Amino acid sequence: MNPHKLLPTLSSITTSDQWYTYYKTNAEFQLKIPWESGAEITKDEQNAIADSLAAWQLGETSDGLHLLTAGKNYAQRIKDPKYVDAIELFIKEEQRHGGDLGRFLDLAQIPRLQRNWGDTLFRKIRYAIPTMEMWTTPVIMVETLALVYYKAIKNATNSPVLKQLCQQILRDEVKHIRFQYERLAILHRNRPAWLRKLTYFIQYILYYVPVILVWIGHHRALRAGGHSFKSYWRDAWVKMNFAWERMKPERYQW
């Protein structure tokens, strides 16, 4: 069964049970990646994207323990234990991305990284205030940028393995973003309108930080994928604006 057909229309909030079923089904509904063909990445492609891909792969390898703790505390407070199960499967899906990217790095003989300044900074931000909103907000920002990034990597290579891997991750990330913006809509639902507007304004200002940092850290790979700074900037904001529009509680039937 196609897991995407398990989710309700965009006008309805997806329940934790529905997310759990989606993630379980999606784990079995994967694109075939032709690992047997080898990396098949050229020297020029490797020079353009190898360092960037290794850094991004590191960011996909979190054990998820801090997120799971925040999720458990939140689920207990709202009396929704199934949300924890959905979070666990979400973490596993992200770990699959990291594992598959690591497998490709090994196949292409690109050294893995143990530490990267961007990954360290992002983790410190998430760990600073272990609430569900503090976790969800930076995650959705980075995942909108992941849509831009993986599409660029897909365009920057002719490697069948890397292209298919990027396609799978892009397909997964679309639903990850929905998972996050629906949760933010739930979190914002009972806030007065003025406070929601203030929240979105703060998020808007904060979004400048990852957009700029991703360009600084990955501009060579993004350029190899066809982006100028202008097109990257525009694409990033278009995707985040889409998420902002859909995290508004008034969009949903409650």
C-alpha cells in the first residue's frame, strides 16, 4: 500500500495513530537503490560535493534520545502515548537516511566526519530548551532546507545510487515537514492571535540563521546542483513560507 494514501487531506490534522501507521508502512515502501552498481561518481562531482555530503550525513546520524525524551514528556502532558511511537519511527527514518548516506560515502571512499561546526551548533540550539516546540521549530527549518539541498545534490551527480538515494530522502522529507508543521499548529492552537503572530515573526527572524549557515557550509555543492545564491535564497524561503502557512491552526478542522 502506498503510505501517502494513509494520510488525511491537508485540511485535517493527522492523528498520532495515523502517523504511526504511515511511518510503519513507509519503512516497507522504499525505492530500490542500485547499490550493486557502485558509487559511479566522477572526480569532478566528488570534488564539488564530497565534503558537503559528509557534513550533511553527520547531521542525519543523531541517536534521537533528547528528542524522544522531549516527546515522552509532551505526550504524557497531552495524554497521547501513541505520539511517542510515531516519534520513534520518525527517528528511525532519519537514522535510515544517515545510514544510507554513510553507506554511499563508504562506497565512494569519502571519509566520514566525526564532528562538524554546523552540526554541533544545530544540536546545541535544540538541546538548549528541551520542549516540543523548541525541538520542532529548528527541525522544520532545517528540513525545508534539506529539500533544497538534496534536490541540488541529485542535480549535481550522475551516480544512479546517489540520485535514487536523494529521491527517496526528498520523498520522506516532504512528510517530515508535514509532521512538524501540523504539530506546531496543535501547539499554537490555543494561543491568542497576537501571540501567534509574534511567534511567526520570531521564527521568520531566526530562519535567516540556518539559511545563511547552510549556504556558507554547502555553497559549492549547491552551486554544483545549479543554484546561485539568489535562487537558493528564493527556494529556501518559498519552502519555509509553505510550512508557515500550514502551521496556522485556522487552516484545520478541529
